[in-house]
Amino acid sequence: MERIKATSEARQRILETADRLFYAEGVRAVGIDRIIAEAGVAKMSLYKHFPSKDDLILAVLKYREAAVLAFFGSAMERHGKRTKNKLRAFFAALKDWFESPGFRGCAFQNAAVELADPTHAGTQFVRDHKRRFQAFLAGLVEESLGKGAAKVAPAVGLLVEGAIVTAVIQGSPDAVDVARDAALKMVAEAKGV
């Protein structure tokens, strides 16, 4: 049992280290040897859990997705206490993320651009993640709008994705305010308010 615990701790350290380095510097810029050194594991340990760097990239994207969902769940709950509108709570959480230390945009957008291979398992995971994220946003819009959400939700998704890129390029979280205002206006107009 002790060996299994040590193995899972090593795997976790590898994931956490690779996630931190990939996000800060990019999946292509960070080598396996650096991950091994900073995680404090043996090369055999890394390759036991992740037979290739591509396997590690995919595992990190899955790990990151769980972290993103946890972050938004917690932040939206906190902001939801001030506003009963879940879409407003989402945009407040998005701004929290943009203002966080080390913000470098969307790890999924970054990975897809860096991988530049539409057949890479990581790129395919990014596509699936973005579909799941869009469905999550559609659910928030639907809570406000009902059946009319199908027309508005894709545009809200584009506003969010664009705000992420803009925040990175401008080095400012202000894009979230523009995206929030536009999204809320679209929802209000679709409601006929």
C-alpha cells in the first residue's frame, strides 16, 4: 500500500509541475528533463506514468480541466451570494481569473496553438473541452433565457473566448467588463426586456 501511495504522489507532483511549467512557458518550450528535476522524481517514474511527452501533455490538459471547473464552481458560488444571476457570477469569476497572478490566458487555447497539429490527442481534447465549456455557458444563458438560449449562447461563448485573448494581449482584465455587458445586453434583448 505504501508503494501505491508513493507512486500516486509522484504522479501528482509530475502533473502539478508540468501544469505549472506548461502554463507559464508553453508545452513546447518545457522539456521532460526540467519537469523531472522540478518535480523531484526519477526519469523512470515519469515514464512509468507517462510513456511520452504527448501522454503527459494530454494528462496535464485533463488535470487543468478539473482545476478550471473547481475554480469556476468556487468563484461563482462566492459571487453568487451577491448576485442571483449566474451569468453575472460567471463573469465576476472570469475577472477574478484574469486578475490572478501569472495569468497567461487559456491553457487550452495556448496548447492548441502550440501543438499546431489537429490530430494530436491534446488538440482533440482541447476541442472537446471547449465544447463542454460552451455547453456550460449555454446552461448559464438558458437559466436566464429559457429556450431562446440556443440563439444567444454561441455568441456569449465567443465573447468569453475573445475576452480571454484580449486580456492576455492587453495585459488588462478590462475585456471581461465589455464581454459581460454585451452578453447581458444580448440576453436582455432576447428576453424582450
